Amino acid sequence: MSSTPTSMRVTEDSGQIESSLWVLEPPNPPPLRNKLFTPLKKSISSFSSNNKPCHRRLLSFLETLFPILCWFKTYTASKFKNDLLAGLTLASLSIPQSIGYANLAKLDPQYGLYTSVVPPLIYAVMGSSREIAIGPVAVVSLLLSSLVPKVVDPAVDPDAYRSVVFTVTLFAGIFQAAFGIFRLGFLVDFLSHAALVGFMAGAAIVIGLQQLKGLLGITHFTNKTDVISVLESVYKSLRQQITSTEKWYPLNFVIGCSFLIFLLIARFVGRRNKKLFWLPAIAPLVSVLLSTLIVYLSKADQNGVNIVRHVKRGLNPSSVHKLQFHGPNVGQTAKIGLISAVIALTEAIAVGRSFASIKGYHLDGNKEMLAMGCMNIAGSLSSCYVATGSFSRTAVNFSAGCQTSVSNIVMAVTVLLCLELFTRLLYYTPMAILASIILSALPGLIDINEACYIWKVDKFDFLACIGAFFGVLFVSVETGLLVAVSISFAKILIQSIRPGIEVLGRVPRTEAFCDVSQYPMATSTPGILVIRISSGSLCFANANFIRERILKWIMEEENELAKGRVHAVILDMGNLMNVDTSGILVLEELHKRLLSRGVQLAMVNPRWLVIYKLKVANFVDKIGKKWVFLTVAEAVDACLSSKFPEP
């Protein structure tokens, strides 16, 4: 027996009432305390789970904290063979780079080697990335050399300078561990990808200019990092040495440039032929050995070639007694630690995730932050400065066929043997070769193709990129970071204050309602204005703007005689995640303004927290529960079947 139109209408009405009740009667949202403490609970949930025996809970907690306990069960001799080769290859690159980066950070050479021992060992136990290579990096070294001298001058008091660096490392580790424990990784995301591209490029140029001191054999050099001050210092130093009795020794430049050319050729060959990946990895160590031998045999140090001289032998000494928690500079030290923590985390997580995606596994950012924090805390107690993941060394580690983080352990043990047995051989190593090693690693920090891609995709992101670049280049590292973060915040603020608001129309032959600007074929229903608020929040920052935009559209609709008077405004709130008291007041005012014009206000699909707050504020009762719908189609059909009173 066929259904009558009346029975069909009754069925549709009952279905609409049922779907409206789904929207109006959801369970209460979780309280605010859950948002505040849930991240901490999740961090320890594996330990506190009640459905497991105590020993299993303890084992699960330890496996979460120390991932090595998971994969070491299936570790094989073939994997160790690959890790051993990768670790030795990594060490051949890490030893000369670590010495060079320590020099960049204005520390003695052994501190760079120390930083390649303890942090990699801690990370190998706690980290979840299989490929990332831990140690000192150029950008963090530059950051310390530009910020810490504002607290203590290394030339005046080198011991106090080292103490501040170790304390900065401790603060950086504490911040990183806290980010991981409380799941605050989103704070690192404020330094966006575009800003990081610009920052890295600017830092690479600044680092390159800093190496002119070693490459040219300059003794008097500026402590500033901006390009103008550095070039001015180079010009004055060379002019003074040429015009005065103080002699300039071109052998530094000759040795540095000769090996720089060799390193760049090795890098080029290694990139063109993947089978020769070991060539650019071993080239820095070969350069150090050859240049040291040349200087020793020719006694070039007596002819003005600057050499490393003494490198302290032995294991990492304790630096606990050097940490400073009193005095007027503790706040400044903590600030530098926070900046270093964010930069180090951003670089490490970007490097780790890029190689994890190639291998096809997921990298947990919060676990990485905790591992990085613990390794830097341990490093601060053992004469290390801030360590993180290096892109160039990670690429070498990956190309060498590493299987697990055991390659970091092999590298650390190799560096440790170097500290115990071979530091005396580094006495005659020329400073120019360290400069050339750092210079050869800088092209990897400048990504012109990525900058062009950012320009094509998002001009605002490119503004953050170029702001960070010029800020680092012409003012300071700190200013570059500040400019980048400020532009990123400005972007978020503008998007919040001026959210997207679209007029929707029904797409032909579907029940979908889409933006009429994006889909010109979508048709509006006469007398009904359907508006979607594309914002995460209706709040004090954007509520007035949204109200005025809606009222303006109503006037524009009514001015078009062909469309007639607007009888109903439907707000699609599906994208709206939250609403504050200012937003509710604006909705109430909008409702009053619409009622005075004889226009009915309806809401579609308000989210969990939104409908809860609107019910508490009695706004749902004011507009009427029958004007809350699950879908736009239901709202339009209800408006079409209603008889609206004249204003």
C-alpha cells in the first residue's frame, strides 16, 4: 500500500525533530580541568593502566620511556654490521665538524667533541628516530656565540662564559623535557616552516661570514653577527694588517681555500653518485689529517698559520659545579635556554620526521622532545653544550645504511676513543681547515627552491620567511627569530579577527550547500540567506565583524528587488569549535536586530561546546529549539514551510 503525502510529511517532520534533539541533547562536554591535566595523564597512562599487572605496567612504562627496549629484542648481527659501518662513517664527519662548531660557539675544541659523546648515547636509549645523528650543529653554535657574550665576554672571562653555556644547556634541556611531558609541542610550531627556511638561510650566510676570521687568519674580529659589522671588521682588520707593521699571512687563506674546494668537489661527487656517499662523509677527516700533516712537516705555524694547539685529553669532566643558579644573569640565561631549546627542537624534529617518512614509520614529537631534553640535561652536567639533530650528518647516516640508533652509540664511542688517544695529533690542525669544513656544510642550510615554493603557495608565509632572513642577516639572530614569530602571530591574529564568512547555495542535483563564490553553479534560495562561519572560534576578536558582515549582506539582498525580502538567516556553525561570552552577546544582539526586521534566525550543527554554552546562556530558548537543525538542507526546508510574520 503506497504512502500518502500526509504520512510522508509526518515522517519527515518526526525525522527532523529527532535530528534536532541529537543536536540539542548531547552529553555535557568535559570540564576545563580535563583539558589542563589530560596531557599529563596521557604521558603516564602506560604506567598507571589498571588492567595490567604491576610488573607489566612497569615494563610498558620503561618501553615508552626507553624505545631501545622494544626494538633491541629483534636486533640482529646483520643490523649491527650496518650500524657499525654507518657509525664509523658518521664519526669521520662528526669529529672535524664538532671541533669546528665548538670554535664557532667560542669554546675550546674538546667541548665540541664532548657534545658528540654524551647526548648521542642518551638519545640512542630514549629517542625514537632510527636515522637522526645527534651532536653540535652550526645554527645552535651561532645562536650561543651571539647571545651568551651579551652576558659574559669569552675573551675577558672564558671560565664564566663556559659556565653560562652549560647553564643555558641545562635550561634548554629542562624546557625541552617539559614540552614533551606536558605535550606542549605546539609551542615549537609557532616557528613555522617558512620562518625556519628564512632563518636557516640567514644563519648560514652569517656563519659563513664568521668563518672569514679563520680563513683569512684575522686575529681581531667583531663579536657582532650582522653582515655589515662582520664585513666592516674584516675590512678594517685586513687594512690594518696591510698598512701597519703587523703582517698578514696569506698561507691561512691558501690552505683554507684549497681544502674548501676539495670538500665542495667531494660533496658534488657524492650527490651525483649515491654509491660514493662515503666520499663527502670522510672528506672532512681526510682534510684535517692532510692539513695537519702539511703544517707539521712544513712548520707553517712558524710562518703565521693559526693552529688549534692544545686539545684537552680524556673523558667528559663533570660540570655540575659550574652551573649558575644565582646572580643577576639567571633570567637572561633562562631566556637564551628557551630560544636554544625551540631552535634545536624545531631543527631536530624536522630532520627526524623527514627521514622517518622516507622509511615509512611515525615519529612521536612528544617523545622526541623528552629525549632531547634528557640528553641536554645530561650534557649540561658533563661539559657539553646544546646538542640536536644535524641534517648533514643524518643524511650521511641514512646513506651509510644505518638501521637503528646504535649508529649514534658507535659514533659516540669512536669520538670517545679519539678524545682518549688522538687529541695530541690535532695540535697542528690549522684553524683555516675548520673554517673550510663549516663553510662546506652551509649550502645544505640554504634552500632557494623551497623559498620559491613558499612564494608561489602563500605570500604571507613568504613574508615570514624573508623577515627572518633579513632580521638574522642585518640585525641579529634574536631579532630574526622575533620578526619571524611576530609575523606568524600576525597571520594568526588577522585570520582570527577577519575570519572567512561565506554565503552558501545548494549545488544542483545534490543536498550539499557550498560557497557560491567557489561554486558559481550553486543557487541561493529566495528569501533565505545561508551563511557559514569559517572560524575556529566566535570570540571578542571577531564577533562584531561577523555581525556587521551578516547585517550588510541582508541589506544587500533586500536591495536587489528581484530577490525580495529576506525572511530567514541560517548560520552554519559546523566549523565553529568554541564561543565566548562576547560571541554570545553578539548573537543575542544579532537576533534582536533580525527580529526587528522580521527575519528569523536559525542555527545548523553547532558543535559540542558551542551548543552547551548557548543552552547555558539561554540563547537556544530565545530563538526557539525548533530553529536548531542538524543539516542546512533541513533548515532550508523548515524555513520554506514556515509562514513568517511581516515586520
